[in-house]
Amino acid sequence: MKKYDICVIGLGYIGIPTASIFASKGKKVLGVDVLRSRVEGVNAGKSHVGESDIDALMAEAVKNGFLRASSVPESSDFYIVAVPTPFKRLDGGRKIPDLSYVEAATRSVAACIENSQMLILESTSPVGTTSKMRDWLKDELSKLGRLESVDFDSINFAHCPERILPGKMLAELVANDRICGGFTPEAAERAKALYSCFCKGEIFTTDDKTAEMAKLTENASRDVAIAFANELSIVCDKFGIDVWELIKLANRHPRVNILSPGPGVGGHCIAVDPWFIISDAEAQTPLMKAARAVNDGKPDFVVEKVKRAAKNFKNPSIACLGVTFKANVNDVRESPAMEIVSKICDLNLGRVLVADPHVDSLPQHIAGKTEKTSPELAVAGSDIVVLLVDHREFESLSGLLKDKILIDTKGFFPKR
Ligand SMILES: NC(=O)c1ccc[n+]([C@@H]2O[C@H](COP(=O)([O-])OP(=O)(O)OC[C@H]3O[C@@H](n4cnc5c(N)ncnc54)[C@H](O)[C@@H]3O)[C@@H](O)[C@H]2O)c1
């Protein structure tokens, strides 16, 4: 017998906000994670997301009894899958999607799923994944001997991708438009009805494959646009032109909108998702591949600049400001800033000081080779300052940069 309205599988950066907002609307929600610490954290009302409004919403939902967590799914009207979809690195630099987490999450509901319940995939996934979930579930039901007792065709499937921006997750969860892609039109409508309990944006229905491709398209499009900006920054460096001023001027054209360059492209989405298109459409994606190469190559360009600057000193101290993949968050996944710090350390150019007020500790392979300190001490003790992430806390440092060699990958500090 159904015990919950919604079971959210995967209590990460997407699962926790999703579970919490549904619970805040009076849905009975079970959060499920394979990590014991996540389950215990949620049941204690403590979220690791690091966004105060989400953390408070979750604590409230747990306190009011609408949200609890467990390591196994239980019967629910809806199962929302929000597990990681990383890529696997193959020889030769190719990257292919790793769907093992989605498969495991799908199979995990086979023991409890009942007629007319619904699986919704929120994880960003390659085209065809929702359809694969049907196959995995059917296979697992058959293995458990439940295929005779469950009316498989009464189970609905949909892909409802998430577009929220880290740092503004709760506001975007409510305000963003959504796409609900159903394996059948009925499934799309059913998903739409579910999300409309909190979503104030417009909800569009389509089929599952179009929804999968739409999410990938959004991120691939941004990757290509950022690659143009990053390539421009490299060209401008060669010509001795300030790329930030250039872009500001070019963007005064009424139909031009160039994005901002940076140290590379990171995070769990933009640096990953284009590969989900490329891996299934190699011959059709020369532009997306080129964009990935430009963005993946930008950290090396920054490291080269640091190397050149270091030649001005006998034993330089290098302050690296920021290690997260973007400003004002604590997420370091696929972070180009972290890659740059790691490469600078490996070059043994001198003393490396790292400051990031959003990150408590550095990964082991870097921690032993650097000194983590406050932004002010890092800058004060350095010859070269490398701004890698535009965290708001770094704004106050601009007065301390006199006499330093500054490599500002984000155009963050006022021009000197
Ligand atoms: N983080 C973002 O800003 C963002 C934005 C849009 C889309 N997405 C997509 O959402 C998905 C989830 O991303 P995330 O950032 O929340 O990932 P995450 O790594 O923060 O969280 C995923 C959670 O799933 C758990 N998990 C893994 N396998 C499981 C299983 N079989 N059963 C139960 N739990 C399991 C992990 O332990 C982890 O806690 C990804 O596909 C990502 O691309 C993320």
C-alpha cells in the first residue's frame, strides 16, 4: 500500500530542494540516498546544500513530519530520480555518459512500485534514457517475480529536467519555466499537474526524448557561447587588448551579446552535458566538440600565464583566489579553478596560497602542496595574485593589489 506521495531518490543539490519544496506544499515525501550521512543529515534536519533558504525549508519540512529520509524507497505515487549522471573518460579523450546511478535508482523501486505509480527522471540524461528506465524497471520486476502481479503498462514515465542555478535554487525552482516530457502524453500531463503545486513558471509538455534533448541543448548552447568568449580572451591576450572592454563595446551592438570569459568551464552541468550529445552524434557535432576543446584548454592558458609571471621572481608566492566552479557556491565539481591550482602546485613554481571562503578544506592531492588561508593573508603574502572565482568576499581585496602581478581570469577587479 502506498505510504508516501513522493519518493525523491538522490538527496543531493537537486534532490534536497525538490523534496523540501514538495514537502512544504503538504506532500508526504520520502527522501532516499545510498549515502548514510545524507539520510542521517536529512532526518536531523541538516542539509549540506549551503543555501540558507533551502536549508531552512528542509529543516521545517522535517520538523513538521512531511519529509523523512531512508536508504530504501517505499511505495509512493511518484518516484523522482535525481541521482548523478557523470561521464566516463575513455582513452583518447572521449567522454561517454555513465548511467549506472540512474539504472541503480530505477531498479531500486522495483521492490515497492505498484500499479499506476509514476517514475520521473530529473537527472540530466542522454536522449533515450527515460525509455531505458522502462526497460530496466521491467527487467528488475521480472527478476523479482513481480511482473505477473504489477500491471507494467499502468506505470507512467517522464523526464522533467531541472534548470535551477546553484546560489539561487529556491527562487528558480519556483519561478523557472519547466518542461515535462512524457513517455506518453498522459504521463506528461500527470507530471505537469504534480509540479504545478509549487512551480509558478509556465510548464510545457512534450515527449520524453524532446525533453532530454532540450536540457542538453540548453547547456551545450551555453558551452558554445562561453567558448567564443574564452577564445576571444586568448586572442585579445595575443593582441594586448583588454577583452572586458572589448566585449563591453561589442555588446553595444543591438544584436550582439557576448558572454564573459573565465578560467574555463566547470560544474556538474555545462562541462558535462554537451558530451551526452556528442557521444551519440559524433559526426554531427563538430562545433560542440570544438567548444569543449576551447573551454577545456582554458585552464592551461591560465597556468601558462602564471608560469610566465613566476619567472620574474626567484621563489614567488602565488595567491590563488577561489577554487569552486563558480562564484558564491561551495561546489567544486569539475572546477577549472581547482584544476589550475593543482597544475600550479605540480609545477613547483614557488609557494602556493589558496583562499576560498566557501570551501572548508581542499582535496587531498592539493592540500599537502598549498597553504589554505584567508583572502587577505593570501594576497598580503603573495607576489602574484590569480583571481579564479569571482566570490563577493574578494571585492574588498582590490585595495591590496598594488605592487602585485595580477592575473584576473574573470575581469573582476577594477582596471588598474
Ligand atoms: N546541481 C545542479 O545545479 C544541477 C542543475 C540541473 C540539473 N542537475 C542534474 O541533476 C542530477 C543530480 O545532480 P546533483 O547536483 O543533485 O547531484 P549530487 O551528487 O549532489 O546528488 C546526487 C545524490 O544521489 C545519491 N545517489 C547516487 N546513486 C543513488 C541511488 N542509486 N539511490 C539513491 N541515491 C543515490 C548520491 O549519494 C547523492 O547524494 C544530475 O543529473 C545533474 O546533472 C544538477
